[in-house]
Amino acid sequence: MTDVATTGAAGMGGWAWGNRARMRMSSTPAVAASGEETGPDGVRDPAGEVHAWLPGQNQTVCGLPLSRTRLRRFPHVRFEYASTDVLTEADPVGRICPRCLAASDGRRRGGKQSWVRDSPRPRRRRAAARLTRG
């Protein structure tokens, strides 16, 4: 009898669930882009179409598989774009995925929420009506 943890669910050796513990899962989105540009300091920078990607996963936040779309991973670059960012011709980034923007907007920690909860429950109207009838 074979051990499922070492052979995997499909019986294919190599991708065991134990390997997931070695991968570093992050909740902070990084950048995956269709192109790259080398900066003056020699560090790779994203270019082209930019998506949000969680390191440790094989797809972007919006659901595109990285290998099939040939997106390059940039784990050292955080996805810190906002919907109000304006791109110009001088920017190496040509397009920011709107679905990734929407999905990663809720993941930002320390950011202000767009809504405020004043009262957790609405006031009962019947009790207020009884008091006024008197």
C-alpha cells in the first residue's frame, strides 16, 4: 500500500502535499507582468500588462494561469497600484488589470475602508411608536 502523502492523490510521485509546506505562501500580492525591463540599478522591473499574483500560487488574483499566459513573476515587487493611478507613455507598465485591482483592493491592510458602520442593528420602529402614542 502506498502513502498518499508521498505519492499524491493521483499516484504521481513528486507533488506531495508535504511539498506545500516548503512553499512560502504570502497574503501580500506581488506583481506578474507580460514583460520586463531592467532598471538602471540592474533590477528587473515589470513592463507591459501588470497583474496581481500571490507568491506560492500558479495563477493571478483574477484567475489567469501564469504558465499559459506566459506572465513573468516579480516576487520582489509589491502590487501597490490603485484605480486612480494614471499611466503615461513614459511608464513601462502599459496596462493594469482591473480585475486584479478590484480583488487586491480588499486585501490591503492598514487601508481605510470605503464604508463606516454606524449602528450594527437598525432601531425598532414599533417600540418608538408605542412611546409616542402615550
